[in-house]
Amino acid sequence: MTYLLYYQAVNPIEVRLAAISAYRRLPCTESDQSHFLNLYTNKHEDTELRIAAYLAIMQCPSAHAIRCIKDTLYSEDVNQGKKYTVRNWTILVARSI
């Protein structure tokens, strides 16, 4: 049900963001990650929603998800989303060293 709230563009952005945020408290599933990847890679979606989807993916990233994010970054037109993702990856790498 929450999937429908964040995925349907007819819902206000605040509702969609809250629905994505709710997933942070749930166990990760491959199905949810797939939905978030679809949202993240959709360049017609709002940048704030795409960033929220990215953060949801990064709660339990898979190798496939990382490849999809990387491929999206190479073709990204929206500078804000690209900068946020690159900065976040830089922080994650620095923390893992």
C-alpha cells in the first residue's frame, strides 16, 4: 500500500516523500529496492523524490543497485541530484576506510 503512495504522481510530493521515508523502518526487500530504483532512474520525477529514493536504496544496497545508480549518474542531467549522490558516496567511502 505504501508503494502506491510514493509511486503515484497524483499524490502530493509531501505524501510521496513521507511514504518513502516510512520504508526506512522496514526490512529491505528486493521488490522494494526495484521500485526505488525505478523511481531514482526516472528523470521525469522531482529531484527531491529521486534523492529520497536513492537514500532508501542505500539503506541496504546491492551490487545491482550500485551499478544502476552509477549508470544513472553517467547520464544524469539534473546537477542537484548528481552532486548529492556523488557527495554521499564520497562520505560513505571515507567512513569505510
